[in-house]
Amino acid sequence: MKTISLQNIQPEIKGTGEFCTAGMEFRYEYNKRSYTHRLMCITNGSCSFHYGKRHFRCEKGMMCIFYNKQMSENYGIGGMYEMVSEGTWTIDKLIELAKGAYQDLDNNGKKSKEDQFGLGMEDYNQLYGFLDSFNLQIIQRDDQGYPATFVYDNERVVNAYQKLVDVFKRDNAFFVSESVGMHPAFRESRVLFCTGEFGYTDMFRDISDFDFGVLPFPKYDEAQEDYRTTARATYSSFCIPITVNDPKMSAAVLECFASESYRQVSPTYFESALKVKYSRDDESSVMFDLIKSSVTFSFATSFTTSIGDPQNLFKNTLINFNKNWVSQIAKWMPSAQVLLDDALATLKELP
């Protein structure tokens, strides 16, 4: 992957529009709720990179959990949407419901990909979806508001990590693998809950043997105020390099992309395809709205590859069932802090 130096980016992309420079004014509706406002990279409210309507993959990559409604009924599980609405859809509740669904279908006496599971991770990259859904703090801001210090060894992260590694390593009802996805098993009614992304719904459209529903990733506990959603880190972000001859024209073009996508592409996909053609019930369309409205971006995950990759550290440590998160972080943190300090120094130098 080609890396663009932070020094080569236009420092100021802020204002009422998604992309605007001095002297430009945008008044369109899509500017009023921009993803940019959820990513306060630096204290003056400006942001050098932007995601949003101009890139379709951001919406398609929003993580969720699909569940088999027939299996749910068979195991006496009901009221899933009510749990979400009441704020009781937590990781402990997911573990409780999934535990009873395991069956050793190939009779080999151990957990294997041919068995039936309570929770299956379609893609092990979706493990980092729990970082946001549990509202785990990676970096602490200083008194000026800058993301300044790693706090990745805080108690909430340690406890959440331990909970996940325990269930995936020790409980047969939970399956995750670097090489085996769970969507084929979900289609075969061998997975009760299966992680996924909005974009996977078209692959489930032809399922006729059972109905399925969609849920957000669970909260860490009921005390957590909101559900929080991760967008798979395969979308593009946009910036305007300082080397362009006409920054205003570049901004206008990007604004045009966003405008057309807002009017033409996003409604067709989200409102017509996702919430109507691909949904099996009215409640699923409500869940899609909730999940989309809770998508979260943070400095730590958006700049992850520049600051020691804390996002993938969580995923990779978990997939190897390394039980000692504190020890892992102790080895990682010093060099990562140096990278964070360097990135922060660069950001502070921007006008």
C-alpha cells in the first residue's frame, strides 16, 4: 500500500460542507450530518481526511450481526429486536444465547468448521468491530484536546479482551478463524449468530430455507449508553494534496461526487435495496437505520497504520488466542507512543 505523508495534505478542510476551502460555501442537506464531524482529528475542528457519501464502500462495510430466525425459535430465543431497543443487547447476552447452540455434527469430538455454532465470525477482521461496539478507549486526549497518550492497557480494554479470548478459545459454541469464513455455514443453518457487513446482504437474498434478521454489534454492558458501529477499513478516505494547482476546483469535484452519491446512489442502495429488497421484516429496516446512525470513527482507528496499528493489534492478538493482553501491550506501547508523538507533532504544525 502506498503511504501519503501527512506533510503533503491540505491542512484545512472544514466548514459547512464536507469538502470546502476558503471562499466556498455549501448549503446541501448532506452536509448537515457528515461523518467528518465524528472524527475530530485536531482541536480546531478541521479534518484533513474525509469519508462519506462519495465512497459507497463505507456504507457497505458497516458491520452488523445476522441471526437465523428459525434456529432462534428452535432454541426458544425471542425478542431480539426488543433487546436492542431496550439496551440489553450486550456481549454477555450474546454469549448466553449462543452457548446452547453448539453441536458436534461431524462427530470428531472437537470443534471444527463442519459443526454447528452459536456465534461465527465470517471474517476475522471483524474482530476489531468490538473495539468500537464496546467503546474501548485506545488514546487519551490532552488538556488541549489532542489525541496524545495511549491508554490501551486500561481496565475496560483488558476485561473486554479477556472475555472475548475466553469464549473463542474455550467454548465450542464460538468460532473464528483466519482462513475459514462462516457465511456458508450460516446459509446451511449451522450458525445462529454470524458477523457480517451491510454488503453481505445481497449474498443472502436467495436464502429460502429460513428467514434472518440483522442486529448491531452488542454493547459491552447495559451501562454503556449507545450502540456503536465500525465500518470495515476497506473504504477510501479523501484528501487534497498541497501540490494541486487549484484546491478549490478539487474541493468542488469532491463535493460534486458526494452530492450525486447522496441523491442517486445512497438512497437506491440503502433505502430501496438494503431496507426493502434485502430485508426479511420491517424490524430489520429499523436495525439498518440504527446501525448506520451509530457508525463511529476515531483518531486511533483512522490513523491506525501511522501510529503502530492498534486496530489490527487487537484483532491479531485475539485471533492467536493470546491470553495476556497486558504483556502484549507493554511490549508494543513504547514504540507506538513514539509514532503517535511524531504524528501529533506533524498535525500541530499544520496551519
